[in-house]
Amino acid sequence: MIRTCRPRVLVAMLFLLVHLTPARYPAQAQPASPTPAQPTQPAPTQPPPAQPTPPPAEQRRVIAVEVRGNRRVSADQIMAVVTRTRVGETLTEDLLREDIRAINNLGLFADVTARTMVEAEGVRVIFVVTENPVITEVVVEGATVVPVEDVQKTLNIPQGEVLNIVRLREGTRAVQKLYEDRGYVLARVADTAIVPLEGRPDEARLRLRIAEGTIEDIRFSGLRRTRLATAMRHVQETVKGRVFNLNALNRDLQRLFDTGLFDSVRARPEPGADPDSAVVVIEVAEARTAQIGGGVGYSTTEGILGFVEYRDRNWRGLGQTFAATIERSIQSGQQRTNYELSFTEPFLDSLRTSLTLSLFSRTSLEFEYDVNTGVLASRFELQRAGSAFTFSRPLDPLTTGAVRFRSELTDIVPLQLDPTCNPTPGPCPSPAPSILSDGRVVSVALSASRDARNDRLRPTRGDRTTLSAEFALTGLGSDFGFTKYAADYQRFFPAWRQSAFVARLFVGAASGNLPLQEQFVLGGPGTVRAFPVGWARADSIVVATLEYRFSLGTIIRALGDLQGILFVDAGSAPIQPTDPKVGYGFGVAINTPVGPIRVDLAFGPRGQQTWVSLGAPF
């Protein structure tokens, strides 16, 4: 939430001075003063002075109503609002005041007075008006973020006509709303002035001065471990000296929150030293970013798994990420050790280029199935060791481009088809994969991702698009030369009570000498979940998914932190629209300090498959 406060402002207003002249009646005769008595005679008693009497009723009857002083505004327009002073009716000052007020409310006059002339038949009422000047030009000062033409159009003061104060008042409010609608909530119309033209007293220039509300300074509150320079790097649009914009500030706050360095982020503007400036105070609560963890689990591809991990997402307070992971797995009596080291520098240069380095060694148990019968054709160990470094840079507020360089050495070790087979009576079959492709892959990958979702963890609207192309080049030392293309599109449709429908389409295709370890794989938590990993491997793939995600708290309030998922998957590898593999199921997800953990239960022709994953499958 953001609280907005405005500096106290002094708004210059144009007041119209209305003069009300009382009705003028004939003077009443005063009695003559008595002649002073002679000193030798007693003074006579003096009678009380006579009181003035109002004119007879027939002299207060209105016999005519006129308008004088108008030059461009028609008398008919003025008389149309004179509704209380009517010919044939008795004149009173209260009624006269109401009509003067009504003429003033037209907004066309700088001064309005009323005169009365008593005649033998009654009273003649004359409204005397002084017109506002004719506006020859509208000058807008101080407008930098909104085009002057837009301000003039919104102000709606025509040139070549008598200035209408009522329209001017409405126009200034409309201009302020124009700024607010565009996020400039501190902007205001600071002054309006009528500047007479020299030698032309009936014409004037209208000047409008706008105070847009600039940012005097940006301050952080709540930083403990994170360095100020690190936090300021994510504040990209709210910049000192710029005009304050609420929408830009909210985007900057979202960027700060998306770093994962803070549990909460909010901001408030405070008055600056100048009445037309503000100080933006960003309040943060830092998250725990350094973690040491371990555990024991089970994976269908790696068996019983134990791991120890150290991860710091704010290494040295610079927003850098350092992670080290060691895994030890045991499956079918065989032990495997995996490790990975990674480091990310999010701000390599002033253009916010990030660099990620990784070293890894992984061994996994893989399967290959007969594409016609679905029977297990081979079991093998896939050993990968190598390194990768990735450069990424934001192309616009929603789009990020990346370049990845990868060198990976792969070794494939065939295993017994039946791990329980006893080789003593005879050899146990250990068929190799259909494409035995040991060797090194050296590749360059280009990708672009546009994320327009309203939330990174639990989005309910928007979309995300990712396009990638990878080129393995023998000239760089690769044992294989191939090209891979992939497109991934996801769309989120809001439903009731924070629930959403999610549609996804993934398409991939490759050409050249594509080794087994680089083929597209159908099956598993990221494709068609009703089939095991490796159900199909091919040079092309298509997967379509529809999910309905909802809060379980809508069913049972105590389960408000859990998210339920209903899904349907369909896909094929290679692409065969006439023979898709289909599955359906349900899942549960919960947010944890290490990210969302999700469990999916899928059903299909191969029976039931259960998947546990960290983060959403897509």
C-alpha cells in the first residue's frame, strides 16, 4: 500500500466583486424645525419627528427590467436567468439579490450591479454588467510531463470568446484530474491569471501555471544488511528531480519486492523543502536471505536423496547470489554424488546487465521407452559435467533478453533393464539407449522473455512469453552440431475469489545432429504429467495444458495458505496432432521460505504418477 500526502498549497482564486445598490426611493419631506421661542415666552412643547414612509405599493411594482453594459453577451442570455424580478410583480431586495447572484453564476462578468428608477407607474430595474475580457491566448506554464496541447484541450477555454469563470473553474479541476489519471498525483494548478493586453482593455491573455510536484529526494527506511546503493539500483523510474508519478513508484516497489531481499515494501511521499516538491520515503523489512539447509528425499530419477545446501541471495549486502549444493543419492545399490556452485551478479554495468556463473556435475537415472509399445527399452545413467555463464539484460520494463554460453561433457552408462536381476545364472540384459551419444556440447543460446503477469508467485491475470534458440557449433569444440528452437506461452484468466484459469502452449523443434541428452522429453512434471519422464524423446514436441488454480481457503478457511490445482495435459513428441498423449489430475501447492512446493497427482493410460516439485511446473 502507498499513502500519498500533498504539500499544503495556496491556490490563487479569482473573486468577482458584486456590488448591490439598494433600491432608490423618492425622498420623504421632513417637517420644518419649529421657530425658537422668545426668551420672555415659555417654550412650546415640540412634536416628535415624522418617520419616512415607504412609497406606495403601486410605486414598488416592476414596470420594466433592462440590461446595460453588455457588449458581446446577449441580453437574452442574461435575461434568461433573471427569474425573480418580473414585470408586474412587487420588487424586494431579496429577490433582486437572487437575480444578481444568478447573473454572476453565468461566469461571464467581472461585476454585476442593479439600479432602480422610480417612475409614476412603478419601478424600472436596470442590471448593469461589466463583461470579462475576451481571451485571445491560453498560456500554460510548468507542464513538462503532460503535453501542453492536452492541458489546453482539457482546460476547454475557447479563444476569441468572453472568459467564463465557471468554465475556468471546472477546467482547472479537469486538468488536475488529467494529471492524476496519469499517475501524477502531486500535480496541481498553482495559479490562474488574466493578463490584459496593452492598448486593448477588453482583451486579455489567460495564463495557467502548473506545479507538477518534483521529487526532491529518495530515502530508505529499514535497511539493515542491504546496502543503500544496492536497493537504489532497483528504483529505476522514481528518480530525484523527476516529476512524482504514483504508477512509476509502484513499479519500482514491485521490482524491489521481486528481488526476494525484502518481506515487505511500501512508500510514502513527504513534503519537501519546496512547496512543489516531495521526499519519497521507501520503508522495507528485510527478508532472511542466507540459508543453510539439508534433507532427505526421494526422486524417481535419483532414488533416495540426501543434500546439503548453502544459499545467500544477498551476499555481502550487494544483492549477489551465491549457492553451493552437494547431493548424495542411492538407487539400486549405486551411489551418486552431485554438486553445483553458482554465483550471480545482478548489476554488471549501468544498463543492469547481470552475469550468472555455474559449475556442475550431475548424475541421474534415465529411462527410454519403446515409442510403439510403451515398454521400457533401456535404463541408463546420464552423467553431466560442465559450466555455463549467462548474460541477461532488461530490454524494457517487461522484457528481458539473455545470452548463454554452455560447455557440457556427457557420459551415458547403460544399466540392467531389471535392477533386481541376478547375473549369477546368466547375464542380465543391459541394452544401451537407441542413440548412444557420449560427448561434449558447446553451445550459444539466445532467449527473450516477456512477463506481463500481475504477480510472480500467484498470478491471476496477464501472460508470459519465452522464445529461445540454441546453436551447438563444432567450430567451438562441440562434438555435435545442431539447432534448437522453443516457444512457451502462458495466459492467466482471472476467475472468482482470486482463482484463475491458466492456459499454456509449448512448442519445440530441432535440426541437425541432436544427441539423446538434448532431445525434447515428453513426460514428467513439466509436460504431460500422467506419463513418466522419458516416455518419449524426439526432435520436436508440443504440449498444451489447462489448469484451474484456486485457494483452498474458499472451501476450508483454515487452508487459506494452500492452493488447489485441477489440470489437464496433452502433448506429443514428435509432433503428431492425430495421436496426443492426454492426462489429468489435481495438485496442492504451498509457499515456503525456499519457494512454493507443489505436489501433483496425475492419471492417464499409464496409471497414476506423483510429482513433487519446487516451484510451479511452469
